[in-house]
Amino acid sequence: MSHALTEVRVASFSLKRFAKLGAAFALSACFALPPASAVEMSMDSGKQVVTVGVTQAMNNYWGRLILKQTIDALEGAMPGYEFRIEVFDKPALQKAVYTRKIDYFVASSGFYLHSNAIGGTNYLATLRGPHSADASRSMGATYVAAATRTELNKVDDLWNQRIAAVGPSNFYSWMILRSEIAHLTKYPDSWFGKVTFTGDNDYEAIRQVLEKRADVAVIPTCRLEALIEEKLVDPSAVRIVNEMFPDAYACRSSSALYAGSVFGAVSGMDPDLNRRIAGILFTTDFSRNHFSWVLSNDFRDERFILEHFGLSPFTDQSEAEARTRKRFTEALIIGTILLILAGAYGFALNRTIRKKTLDLEAANEEKNHLERSGVVSGLSSLIAHEIRQPLTSIISYSEGLQRYLKNNPDEIVTEATSEIRNEAHRIADIVDRVRAYAKKQTRPHVKSNLVELIAKARHTVMNGRHQYVPIEMKLPPSAFIFCEPLEMELLFANLMNNAVQAVGSAGRIDVEMIETLENWIVTVTDNGPRISDESFERLARPMSSQKIEGLGLGLTLCRAIVIKHEGHLSFSRVTPQGLCAKVTLPKPAQGIPGDPSISELHLD
């Protein structure tokens, strides 16, 4: 028997599997489907050809299984007829029904009612799957969210959420959801943040949720189970919002239930042929696949939804226009009142803000002047005049000693002299940097290995007066950024030094780095005593200048360096005790091509 369906192998499934996925049979109802031409003769087989229209949404395992078994039953009982399946998108299906280019169709009950009101289609049978004993209560809508969105539990929680629905005219998806939202507000279309339609593709709707492009997917019932069975969706990655009938209904539904798919005839088909086909559908035993075609034409709930929440011929146009005018008139009046109140409030608020801003600017100007002129400039002048000369002398003596050691070699003295000279040059560099900061001078950012800079900072702290505190490092081989190297070294040296002061002799400090798509994240964690709530709160202040259990004046400089490098500095408590400083620094926008790979560092 020839038909356009892809041949499928009918496996032997257990009743339990069909009970969970059989409702996916009725998913064909989610998508309006149309038949094609009047009955004609096939030139190849000599049989009369009957065309049954379906949508592309039926092109899945369960849809093909239902249609194949149905067509086989019709052709087996009517050997003089050849039934052909034609697949349409939904607009083409509607056009095919209205222009009578198909003979029969399998569609949702909502599509059948709409088509019947416009084009006079005829009802033949309703599909009942193993998931429901009543064909008039076998299909609904399922609202699917990511498993992590535990705050989404009821329909009310969908306020201002992004919705991915299979289609604006899909009865078992968008239209059912709109009808439920209408119980909460007069304006259901304004309830959501953004609505995206996926063209009757329920897998795409769920994929948008998993990829965080939408918050909730609205699909027909039993389609989730079918996608899970086809291994397209991981059941642990999703959850159901507003789940109903958890025990009485095999598939997971978020809404009330409505009639299943309808086998309908296009207006003008031979009544005797319609009765013959209906009789075959009613009397054929499809029990091996756990579905059946039955007589169930109670469509009162579907008709109510079409009349009140859908574009339907049932709705009187003048009545709809009157409701629309009333709705927008109310909105206009409310909007005008709110606009007047907002204007008056804005005027008063603007005056208050202007006054507060002037006061704040004056206070900040005084504070900035005191900090820059009184502290930074004073310290930089002191350092420049009092330390520069001794440093120059130390450098000169060390260089002279190195020249002497060339003729009188001593390995230990040579190494110590070299280290003295290096540290003296480093101190001089820090002095110059502080002077430049006081004069508001800046140095260009260069490509630097953040790992090496952190290692240098650790070396500085370990060689100071806190050598008894272990600082463990867990860093990648390299982490390249654009920065001012000395500022970055000072930043991490200050954070480590603060941690050392906090933990005491029995403490431990861990420095770790992780990589994200856009940033490098470095944490400096200590196990020092728990700081008070008041002190912890002060850590969030950008200009904190009071010593807080190991976090002193250097915190202001640390924040300034991080902000200058477009990063972020934050603090968090560690259980059971301790503090963690977290520095987030951005990677270069386009990466750093040609960065050399350095070997694994040994920093202990």
C-alpha cells in the first residue's frame, strides 16, 4: 500500500512506556492539519486516491505510528482506495482545508472548531491515547523550565518571564496559557516579559530554555515525554511549572485537559464515504498500540477559549472591537494619571537630588583634596626625599661590591649582593610609582603573565617579616592580561600581607586562580579569626581607611588598582572561620596571539 509516510518499524513496547508517551499521539492535535483534493483515480494503481493532510509537527515517531496504523486499517477495509498523507506547514494546511485541496485532516480540537465555523468541516472521530480514559480530557499544555529555576512553581510566577511557545495559534500551547493568565489579569498579553514562537517546534522551545534564551517553554502535553524517550532532552535538566494530575494522568500537564486530536472531513466530501471511514475508525482494534478512535465531540471548553482568547469566527467583530476600545481607554486614563503624578514627583525629586548632589560634591571635593594632597602627596614627598638617597647609596655599594667580587669570588656573598641590588632597584621603582600616582601620571598597560606577577608578590611577602606563615599557590602555567605590572604585583602583595597579619603564626593562606570565558579569577583565602559583622560590612566601602582585622589602609589602593584595570574586588566569609578576597580581572578582548607557554611553576 503506497502512502507518503516514512516507514517505521513498530517495536513491541510495554504498556507502561505507552502510558507515559502515548499522549504524544495526541500531539498531532497541537498542530492544525488539512486534507487535499477531491477523491481522484490513481493512474498507477487504478484505485481512488484519498488525501489526508497533516502538519510537519506530525513527522515524529509517535505521530507517524498513529497515522500509519490508521491508514493501514482504512486501506485494509477499503481495498479500492489509496490513502495518501501530505505534510503542510500550518498556514498551508489552513489554506488547503478552505480551498478543498485535501479530503481529510487530523488536527487539534481547536483547529477543527475554527475550520468548521469558517469552512464547514465535518467531525468523524476523536483520538484517545493510553494516557487518558476520556478522549474529551486527554490533551493540555505543559510549562517547562530549567531544573535550576526552583522559584517558578505556579502560573502566577510566570509574571515578566520570557516565554518560548510553539505557535501563536497552537491550541495546546499558547492559547491555553493565555486563557489561564486571563484569570489573573485583564491583559494577558502584557503579563510576560517577552514571547518567542518557534514555528510549531516544541524541541526548539525547550532548547531555548536550556540555553537560557527563554525562562519557560509552553508545549503540548506528552511532547516532553516523547522528546525524553527520543533522548533529545535530559529529564534531570528540566522541571514542570504548575504540574497538575500527577497521579491520574500519565503525561505531565500544567493545565486543564481538553479534547484530543480530531479526524475530520473537508466540506463537500461524500457523506457515505465519511460514514464508512468513521465506522472503520470506531471498530478497528488498535489495542496493540494502546490508542483508539472514539466518538467524543464535547468541545464546550475549547469553544469558550476560542471565543474569548483566540482569533475565531465565534467572536463577534464589533464585540471584540468594543472590548479592545474599553481596554485601551482604561489604560489611557490610568497612564495619564500616572504621568501627571510622575511629573510632579519628578519635579520635587529633581530639586532634592540637585541640592543633595551639590552637598555631596562639596564633601567629596574636600575629602579628595585631603586624601590626595594631605596623605598621598605628603607620603610621596617623604619617600622621595628621605628614601631615595639611601637607596642610591645601597645600589652604588652593591654594584661596587659586585665589581670587587669579580676578582675575589665568593659564591654566597655574590648571591647576597645581587639580591640586595635587585631589591634596592625594586624599592626605587616603587618610590617612582608612588610619586607618579601623586602627580596623576599613568603608565601604559602591557602584556603580562599574571601568574608570574602573583609569584613575585608571594616572594616579597615571604621574604618579609612573615616568613613563618605558609602561602600555598594553585595557579595555571600562565594567565596573560594587559596591565601595569608593578600595580598588579602591589595589589596581590597587599592582599597576601593583609591575610598574613590576620592569621598569625598558626595560620595558612591559599592563593588560587580559575579561568572563565571572559575573566581570570584569583582568590586569596586565609583561616584567620572571624571578623565582626560591622567590620565585614565596612569591607564593601570603596574608600575604607580603617584597619579591619588585618585589612588596613592598603585596601583603598587595592580597590583603585582593580577598578583601573576594569576588574572587581569582593570579600566573603569562609566556614568555619577566615576570609576570602576575590579579584576578577578581564581577559583581553581578542586574546593575546602568540603568547608563549611557560612550564609548570614550582612556587613552594
